[in-house]
Amino acid sequence: MEVTLSVNGTSHTLDVPDNALLVEVLRERLGLTGTHVGCDTSQCGACVVHMDGRAVKSCTVLAGQADGADVTTIEGIGTADELHPMQEAFRECHALQCGFCTPGMIMAAIDLVQTNGNLDEQAVRDGLEGNLCRCTGYHNIVRAVLAARDNM
Amino acid sequence: MADTQTGIGAAVRRKEDARFITGAGRYTDDIDQAGQAYAVFLRSPHARATIGGIDRAAALQVSGVAAVYTGADLVADGIGDLPCGWLVKSKDGSDMIQPPHPPLAVDRVNYVGEPYGVVIADTLQAARDGAEAVVTDFNELPAVVDVATADQADQIHEPVPNNQCYDWELGDSAATDAAFAAADHVASLDIVNNRLIPNAMEPRAAVGDYDAASGVYTLYTTSQNPHLERLVLAAFVQVAPESRLRVVSPDVGGGFGSKIFVYAEETAVIWAAGKLRRPIKWRAERSESFLADAHGRDHVTKAELALSADGTFLGLRVNTIANMGAYLSTFASSVPTYLYGTLMAGQYKTPAIHVGVRALFTNTAPVDAYRGAGRPEATYVVERLVETAARELSMDPSEIRRRNFIQPDDFPYETPVALTYDTGDYEASLDKALQHADYQGFSARRAASEANGNRRGIGFSSYIEACGLAPSQVALSLGAGVGLFESAEVRVNVTGSVTVITGSHSHGQGHETTFAQVVSDQLGISIDDVEVVHGDTGRSDYGLGTYGSRSIAVGGSALTRATEKIVAKGKKIVAHNFETTDDNIDFEDGVFSERESNRSMTFAEVAFASYVPANFPLDELEPGLSEKAFYDPGNFTYPAGTHVCEVEIDGETGVPTIMAFVAVDDFGHVINPMIVEGQVHGGLCQGIGQALLEHGVYDEAGQLVTGSYMDYCMPRADDVPSFTVDTTVTPCTHNPLGVKGCGEAGAIGATAAVMNAVTDALGVKSLAMPATSETIWKALGSAG
């Protein structure tokens, strides 16, 4: 099937198998390997991207469902010279170690801050329940999200 | 200019983060090679079966399938077994029994998920379809699952009677018996240390490539120690000689031990790349990680502590059955012996200790090192027992520890279980932990919880660990198969920037920052001028990789030795320039200066002079400025500390909530406190996970019941609290940086603290891990 989607502001029209997943299109067709695959049950959240402004697990979205959508990946939110406040907060608060969960965690956290007026520590912890991290014990991730909340 | 903002001791923000937070990290699964094929493994659906036949005809008809290989194909091509790298001897002097471990099973399978073949195809989908089309004739046999009775069950491996790998002991049995005979009180516990599944967030992966023109194999893989991977693949498995095998571990998404080992999958991938003469890629599905990554822990233990009436420890007796799983993984045999029995003294002056460990095989995934590796299990035994003894003697749990601590003037302290602790101050960390935990205020908080119908408990864990693995000759004399030193190369470039090549490997630890801090501090140059290279056997001579909290203690020491050589050579170059002798040259803050004169040369000037040797003592010195060092540690390092957990339990539902968790650790000198705290946080979360959430469970047929994130309870953000983390410092006495290592402490100390708190809250002697809300709720009922 043919799908047309905008990824990080660039429009792509691609011929993909009917069962292609959004994450496969991002990683394998568009070379956007910042979005990671960490599980096969939609649990880990390493693959979170934004579709039309909301966080989705791209392992659980068919490419066909993203037809006409505006997709943003970790590569699209900031650059090394001009980081997104959430990226900056993750670095400043040492909210990452191996970095594998980080893109999904950052994308989920941005959505969490954008859709939540009154984020406190517990709300951040509840809100990130769909993203697994094995390195940080979440301590510094929570600190980073609360710090970014104040800068977004 | 040694910079207080970036030197040793500064909380420098990490250099590697720039790529990770922008999605520019390069993990193995991000690597593609032109023309690559994809591998899907055939895995046993049975825990124990013989293989009658494998019919690959239909699979080879699937469009895109290039090959189907089985275990027999590897054997026929001379591919050897996956070896275990540590030979443990039984107490009767006999060698442990190592069953055959072909990378791909040949005529029998011994755990669910064991690979016995691989399908290679042009696309991943075709490889999956091909794997579906393979017809395998299994003759299922009864599975041996329960480790406690495995010695009386069916024999799994032909050469292993009673399924016993070894029966090992450490310590003085007679002295321990005498201590128990003289004791006023004996505290005893039956302990099951629950099986854990490591679950680094990046699944294992491999990309194998063979260059027919040069005959060189290149393997990109998720390894914590690429040189060890290369050594095993070359020397034992015999894929190719080391000179024609390059192993690259690019960015690796966590390891926690599970990526130390040499596995079947990368072995088959690199071999098949040579057979097919095309690159081959494999990435584990998470379900494959659950089935076939080496698991951790899984001990059944009976432990007893003999005490005098005043709470003085007299003797400790521990008997453990350790589950090896179906085969001996790379370092499996060392974990419940030299990384477990040797830690039974803990922080205490227990005079007589005896530990017996029987390692048994079962039809489950191989068990090997997982964060802490033996030391969490030892700490759990000692610290649960100590807490139990305190309760039975009606002593304060902090006081019974204090009474038995090895004191600062006792060091060096030789334990009854073969270690010599170099330094420590255990009361200092206990006192600081009590302060942070507001121990004084606990009874009031408990009363408040009880007034609300809830329970509240506090638990301690004063752990010790032996890190900085390892003094090579000690390890080799105890059965290790490799030296355990580390290498470093400091390459000063022509214009003064520095490339550091380390044999340590970073998969989250932040070496690109901490190692750069060390070098920038020691050479007095900007941290921005130091680049750290790791994880590529094509770029570094040799290395032993990262595990056992060894990187800074061993790798950092090697680095320091190399910078010392740089400085020494620099002094000679400068002395030649100033027509004096090198003992007349000082080096400080990046400047070489002649004593009692105003003449000096900067580090960059010396670098330039060494490569453009117009004014250079070529008759005495080689040009260039690049030095290597191999550092073999003189002893283990002994990080230690006290963790305190306070837990509240909902009186109606049994849901436990960690109200506070304090960790005070002595890691010796700290290079980057921000990174060290992060390491502790992560370890604590894994330790809490073991206590409250995680459990790898097989059913009676040997099927893994907890084979996905839907079934295996990983700690999530809302399962853990914010932590209070602090340090005390007694510098390590035998390495140049005075460092001990911090990677495992959290996972070593936390579990016992949590379970001591939970059992305190419930008023029960013991409780099985994980103490889920269901387990606790049932205990609430029985405890009244």
C-alpha cells in the first residue's frame, strides 16, 4: 500500500507492506534509528514518537494508520546545538545512562508535560508508567521531567 | 589547567549524552551492511527432548530463504562448544563437570528457547516464514525444573551424575561446628533467592560480516567485553584466529552482566556470514531475551548464625544449592562460589565461617552473573540473618551490627573466607545512614501508620562487595581461565589533543566522561581535548571489558599508569630542550617547568616537539608521545555501606510502598559524583525489583511462565521512590586513584534492606521474594 506521511517536517510517500509498522518505516525506510525497539508487547516504550502531536508507541501503529499524519521522532525535536528543553533537562539531570530507552522516554515526557497542567512527582511517575528504564531507577528521569516542566 | 569544573571529583555532564538525547546513538541494531541477510533462530519449544530429525526442505522452498543451518552443520564445520571460563573444584579435589554445550543443539535440547538451528533469508519476514516451515521431530522427556530436588531427578547430561556440576566448600568446617556448639543462640533461615531475568533495555543483537578479499570477519555485537568475545570465538569456538576476527561493541544499551557472555546467536551469525559470504543480522525479540539471555540468582539456601547472648557473632554456616540452568554459561561456575562464599564475612568479625555450595543443572535457561553476581545473594543471606538474630535477641538491628563491625584499626583484615579487606569504616556509613533515615523518628512514624490501619517497617542492610575484578594470579589460582587486568593507551596527538583507548567498555556507565576527567586532570588539559575510544578490538590491543564494578578501579588505574608514562617521557623531552636532567623538571596543571628557573613548556608544545623532533633526544628516546599500560590489581576493592529502607504496607490490600530509601556507600574516591549517584539509583531499583516485583518462573513442564513484560514485573517509575544517596570515603589503599567501584552496590545492598523492612512491618520472620502485594496480603492474614 502507499502511504504519505510527514516525518519531522518532511513529507514522504512510500510503498509499504500492509502489515508494516510505523517503527519499521521510521527505522528501516527512513533511517531514523533514534526510535528504538525494546520489546514485542507494547510495554517498554522505547519506540514512542509523536503522531499529530500525541505520544504513540510506534511498534503498535500500522504505517497505514499514519497515512496523512504528522510524525515527530527524537531526531525532530532539537539539534545538538539547539536542544529541546526536555533533552536539555535529561542531560543536565543525568536522566540517561545507556541511552536506549531515552528517545522514547523523552518523547513520552514531552507529551506528558504538554497535556498536564499540574505535574508533580507522583504524576510524573504515573505518567511514565508505560516507559521502562533499567539503568536510572527513574530517580533522575523524574527530576528531569519536573525541571523541563518549568522550561517548556 | 586541572579544572575543578571538569577534573576528578566534579559532576561533569556527560560527553556521550549529546548523541543519545538526539537519537544519534549507534547501537548494533542500527547498523546495516549492504546486501545483508537476516537470521531467525529455531528454538526448542520443550524443556527437555531428543531431536529425531529436522526437515528443512519446506523452509528452503520459502522465497528469500538462503540457508537453514542446524547444530550438526556447525559441528561438521569444526565449530567448538561454548566454554565456561572458570574451573571450580569440588571439595574432594575433583574438577567440576562441564557438559557439552554446542552453540546450536545437535541431538537434544535442554531448555525452552534453546537454539538448535538458524534460518537465514533476504528479509526478516522471509526468515520468520522459513523458521515456521521447518519441521522438527522432538521426542519430549520429563523436565528437571526444581533445583532443590534436581540431584534426585532424571540425569540431564550423560557425563553429569545427579545433575551435579560441583560440590564446593570454603572456610573451616570444624571451627564453625565448634562455634555453634558454644553458642548461646542460633538464628536460622531458609532462603530462596529468586531467579531474575536481566532485561537490559536493548535486546542482544549481532551483525556478522566476512570480507572474502582479506579473510577478515567483523562482528558487531552487544557485548560488555569484545576482546573476551573475540578470544572465545577464536580460541575455543574456532570461528577464525584473532588476527582475522574483529569484534565491535558499538553503543550498547545496558548489560547488567547479561552481555558478558558468549552466546550461541552471535557465534552462529559470524560463522554463517563466512559460509554464505554475505553480512547477516540478528536482533533478539524481547521474548527471545527472556528465554535465552542468561538469568540471574536462583539459590536455595539454609543459613545459620551462632551468637553469644550479648549478640556477638561466633559462627556462620551456609549451605546453598545454586541453579546453573541447563548448561554452564561463560562465568556461571564462579558466581555462587568465588563471588558468593567469599563474601560471607560481610562487614563483621565473625570468627568461623563455613559455606557449602552445590551447583546443579536443571532444564532451564543458563544462569550466570547478573548485577552483583553472587554478592547480592551473599548479602541477602548475611543481612537477613543478622536482622533475624537482632529480633530474636531483642536487640536494635543497628546496634547488633555496630557490635560486630570490623573496626577501622583492624585493617588490613583477613576474613575466614579467603579475602583481605584493605580498608573501610563501617560505622561511619551506618551512622550517616541512620541520620538520613531519621531513625530516631521511626517509632512515631510507625505509630502514625498503625493509627491509620497500616503497617510500617524499617530494614537495614550493611553490605560489602569485592569489586575491581581481579588480581590475575589470585583468580587464575582459583580456576579463572583468563587474566583479569586491564589495558589503556594514551595517544597524545601532534597538536596536543588526546585519544584514550581503553579495554573497559561503557554500556551506560559514562566512561567517555569519567575517563576523560581522569586524563584531563592528570595531564592538565581541557576535557574537550580528550576523546575516549572503547569497544573495538580493531582499535585497542586487548581488554577485559566491564563487569564486576571493575572499570574505574582496574581500567582507570591502567589509564593512570599510561598518563604517568606520558608525563615521564614529557619530562625527558623538556629536560633535553632545557639542557638539564628530567629530575629537574616538574609537571603541574599541564605545564612542564624547570625547577628554580622561569623556563617552561606547555603540554601541547611538548606534544608537538615529540612528533616534530627538531630539538629532541632521538639517541635516547623514540619520537612520538603515545603510551600503553596494562594494570593488574594487587587486591580486590571492597566498597561497602549501609542501606536503610522504610516501607508502609496497606493494611487492607497488602500493597507495599517504599516511603524512604537511604543508601550511604563508601566507594573510595569518586571521579564523578553525578554518575556515581546514577549508578546507585539504578542498582537500588534492581534490588527493589528483586525484593518486591521480579521473578523468573518456570512451570512443572519447564515452560517459562514469565516470558514477557506482561508477565515479568519490571520496576516502573511508579514502583520506586526518590532515593537519598550519600557517600563516605576511605580511599582504596592499593590502586593509584584510591577508587573502589560503584556499579553494583545498589543491587547488592537494597534487596535485604527491603525484605528486612517488609518482614519488620508484618512481624514475620521471613517472606518469599518477590514480596508482591498478594504475598504480603496473605501474610497479613496469617500474622493477624
